[in-house]
Amino acid sequence: MTELINSQAIEMSLEERVKEDRVHKSLYSDPEIFEQELDRIFNNTWVWVGHESEVPEVGSYKTATIGRQSVILSRDRKKELHVLVNRCKHRGATVCEGKKGKTRAFTCPYHGWGYALNGELRALPKPEEYEGVIDKKDYPLDKLRHETYNGMVFATFNDQIESLEDFLGGAKKWIDLFMKQGGGYPVKVLGDHRFRFPGNWKIQLENTTDAYHFPIIHKSFISSLDDQTSDIFDFLDGAGYVEDLGNGHSVMVMIPELVNLEDNLDEPIPERFEQLAEALRAEGHEEAEVRKLVRAAHGTGFNLNLYPNVACSMAFFRVLNPVSVGETEIHHVAIGGEGAPEAFNQKRMRLHEHFQGPMGFGTPDDAEAWERVQKGAQSGTDGWILLNRGQANLHTSKDGNVAGAVCSETGMRAAYQQWLRSMTADSKEA
Ligand code: FES
Ligand SMILES: [Fe+2]
């Protein structure tokens, strides 16, 4: 029986596996599809590698992953950013294993080749035997094309694709709104933590604009809130919506009054932010600034999913790295304001820990559900993942995009249609 199910899936084309309203479960479990995804998606489009605030000074660096490839985001002596392939030009060892930090150079631990912050090869121990053999200038670390939008740094192995701004398209306005969370200060990464779950990366990709699951699986989070806040999170019957932003990106607006954090500043300060407001007043901040900071501390009322690997999710970045067909690494990146009052950044961290933290009330429940979905992909005769919720109840958004009710599966449909376009692009060109 199992063989029959598998052999049926193997014979299906990608188009047969991705319908407008459903995708085949082999997309979570077929190792060949996973290898193709690394090549056609992760090695071929714009992939998030970091936020500028993670590399603020000359010599700052962080490592990131594009598909399976390790890269380094570095800031050189002229303060310019570079994205370098983390692979020594001698015999291929990684030259940097640190997650982030400051350095003067990247020195390969194997034979000591030393690279400058911009990737140029500078040091060659015992160079005599290389005389007349190699010239240092011919062996810099490979460099990737990279572009930045509102502090978010993306890189790509594909020199031919459109500009980052064109790729982000309709998502740009939402990134701008998301960055208001600094409360008038530039957004800054406060820290991050990582975990892995035994499931395919697209299970996480789907989750960011999935409001349907929220009141169900996040019951423990909701029960840990005060009444006023749990009312805010009771958004399924509200005026929220999910909008397809093009190129696989989507936004899910859960709490419309928190879309623009600079609006409605005269509303009463919620109970859970009273202490923060008091602390800010005690530091001498004007009432207008107190209100702006308190509102920003909330986080936005929407989740923005940027295909393929980063989400701006209410109050944090969520980055996903595919490890294997059945394993994914997630980075949860907490953000606050650069130079903002300490009380504000501390409150942001506590709110982040409350939901996203390793001991939080939210993410561990999500991770359990994702693991179960992967388990389900290995079994059963019904081989489909349904994406058809809200499909008969669509409208056109103010920006002219396809949109559905807040708990419709519009965002997932958008991501999978882009997935299909990326995965079949070569065969269409040929
Ligand atoms: S592999 Fe890097 S110096 Fe030899
Ligand atoms: Fe969730």
C-alpha cells in the first residue's frame, strides 16, 4: 500500500502537486523536491541575511545561511556591507564559525589564509611555495549581490534577477509600517534564539499568515493574558484580512487599529502598559513620546510573510533555514529601538519571551503542531494539504490585490503559486 502511494506521487509533475486550493503532501517529504528547492528557490531569489543593526560598526559581522550555503554579512573599513561565501579559497573550509561579533579579518583555521572584511585575500602563511603560482588578488572570497530595504539586508546568488525593491513590491509599504516599532527610534535587533523542528520549511512558511490556528493552538497563550489583551487577540470575527502582495508575499492584518503605530495615539493606555508608561514619565519623557513608545511596544497588528524565508511577525523577525526535507531551523529575532529608553526595550523583550521564547506560551505549541503535520505527511491515503479556506469569499484590497477574510488561506495560496513559478521557471523558458 505504501509503495503504491509513493509511486503515485513520484509520477506526478509539480503542476499536478500544486493546485490553487491544495498541495500534495509529498512537498513536505520528497527529498528530490527539497534538493530542487535549494537550487531553484534559495539559490535563485532574494533571501534575508540580516538586519543592518546586527552589523553596526567597522568589523561587525554575522553569519547566515542561504539554503545550505553559509555566508558572512560583514561591514568593512569603509563601513560598506558585504555578503561573502563562507568558504576558504584554499581547500574550502569555512573561515568563520561565529554567529556574530567583531573581527579585524577572517582567518581560515586550517592553513591560515587571511581575508579582509571585504573578502580580499590578504595573508598567505609561508608564501614562498606560492611564488609564481598564485596571485593573492585572484583569490578573494566569493561575493554575493546584496541590497537593503529599510534596514533589512537580502542577498542572492542570482545576478540576473530583478532588484530587491521590485521583488518586494507590494510588501514594501508593510515593511515601512513594521519599522515604526522603534517608537521613533531606528529599529534594532536586541537578540535572537534558534531552534529546530522536525518538519519541512514550508510548514513554517504557511504558518505566518494562518490566523485560523491562533485561538485553537494558542489557547495557553490567550489564557495567560489579562482580559483586555485577550479581547484584542480575539480577532477572528473582526475586520482583519489577508492580502496577497505578489511574488509569494502576503500580509495578515489581525488588529486593524494597530496597523499604523503612529495613529490613535490619544487612546487610553492599556493596563498591561501602565507600568511602562509610568517608568517613561519618571524618566522625564513628554506625554506624547510616552504614548508613542507605549503604542510601539505593542508590536504591529499584522504579520507580514516575505517569501521565501523571513516573516515580520507582529513584533519580531522570524527567519527560517531549511536543513533537510524533514528539518528546519528557525531564528526568532527580537527587536526594539536603537537608543530608545531601557524600560521600552526591556518591555519588548519580556513580551517577546512571553510568546516566542523557548519557555514561551506560543511558539512551543506551534512547533508541536508543525511536527505533527510532518508526521502526517508520512502517512494516510489522502495525500493533500488543503488551502481552500475562504476561497469563495475573496475581495479586491485597496491596493488592488486579492484579499480574503483574516482566517482565509489566501497567504498560503500566494506562497505556493510563487513556489510553483520558481520551481518550473527553467522548464517554461526552455
Ligand atoms: S582550507 Fe583554508 S587555508 Fe587551507
Ligand atoms: Fe502560531
